[in-house]
Amino acid sequence: MLGKALGSRRQDVAIATKVGMRTGEALVHSGLSRRHLLASAEGSLRRLGTDYIDVYLVHRIDPYTPLEETLEALDFLVRQGKVRYVGYSNWPAWLAAKAVGLQREYGWERFRANEMYYSLVGRDLEHEVVPFALDAGVGITVWSPLTGGFLSGKYTREDPEGGGGRLTGFDFLPFDRERGYAVVDALREIAAVHGATPTQVALAWLLSHPHVASILVGASRESQLADSLGAADLVLTAEELQTLDTLTEPPAVYPNWFNASVNG
């Protein structure tokens, strides 16, 4: 559908797609083996009706395939001209750092992008992923920036199911619900000052961070899409950003808290 919708406007957009999850019953239709990476890329090109993918992301870790095999296959796709840039999704920082080291050593195409979960109630990646991404020059694309819709304000203490919203069937993101309600209360207060919505404030907070390159937003209605896009024009004050930062600050983990105490 995307390929047909774009038609002659293909050159005007950047298309990203991911690989790694199971696509068939056979064992070979999963993971990050050379065979599966190349076959999946060919399949995506065919379905999209295009001759190249702008950003090709490995969607998961694969403990059964040597890392070198995965990285060499990604480099091969770039050298063929079928992929412009490569990246990863949901990898821990140590593995991504190891991969970048191998890419440098062998002259393979470097990771330029990652896709990670990040939101006001899910700031875990600030511990290791963000520092690594900034150091390595990897752009972060955020998935589920509203935590499955929770930060839109649809889910409340009175209606925790959000009237049958997406979280009723997509509730696998771990976060403290009571703390989350307090965050939504703060979003409502800030939104009222700007004539905005909680969704726009939550997204504007993400966009204020230099380590965030882009945000993935989903919508089941055109009005939801318009609401999310409105965040691009919302500029929060330093005081408002500090309020949200303080309210949602993740607990320090070792050795980060130790290094902060001795180097502060």
C-alpha cells in the first residue's frame, strides 16, 4: 500500500524497514542470518516497488547468528545499492558498541540509526544507550513515545482501560501506573497554558532532546495524527521541561551513580 501511495513521489521520502522477526514457519525465516537479511530486503523492495531502502534496521538481537555475519550482510546490501543506511532496534548499548567496533575494524558500513523505546515514563535508555549514541554518531528514532497511548491522557485513575484503548491489548511496556497518572496530570497542566494537548506536550518534551532524531507516531484516526503533528510547533519553557524532567527522573544505576558522585 505504501509503494502504491507514493508512486512517482518515492524520491521525496525516506523509507525505513526492519528485519529479524519471524516471517514464516521455517527456522530460516527468522533472525539475523545473512540468508534472512538478504531475502527480507529483497522481499521489502519487491513489495514496496522500489529499488532501494533508505534505512534498514535489525529489529532484535540474534544469539544464534555470529555478529560478524550480520554486519557483513548489512554491508553487502549497502555496497549493492539496495540499502542506503543501516541501524538497529532494541539492542543494548554494549552490543551496539561491539558492532560499531567491528564495523570500524573491517571497514563495513557503520550503524547510523537506532529505533528505541523512549517516553516520559520510560527513560531507561538515558543510562547507557543515549551516551553511546551521542558518542558514536547514531541517531535515535523513538518508538511508542506515548507509551502505547497512555500519555495521551486517555487512561485515567477512573478509567484505567481508556475506554478499550490500545493498551488493553498492547500492555507489555513496564511502568508505574500511579506515577504515570501524576505525569499525565502535569501534562494536562502544561498543555492548558499553551492551548495544547497532553499528547503534544509529551512529544514536545522528546523533541527538545538533541539525542532524539525522529519520533514514530501512530494513529487510528486522522484527528489523532493531526494532534501528534502539532507537537512540532510546541516549544516548552525551560521551567516546564525541568518540571517534567524532575517528575520522571529515572533512578540512578551502578556504576553511573558512583561515577557521578566522584566526578561531580
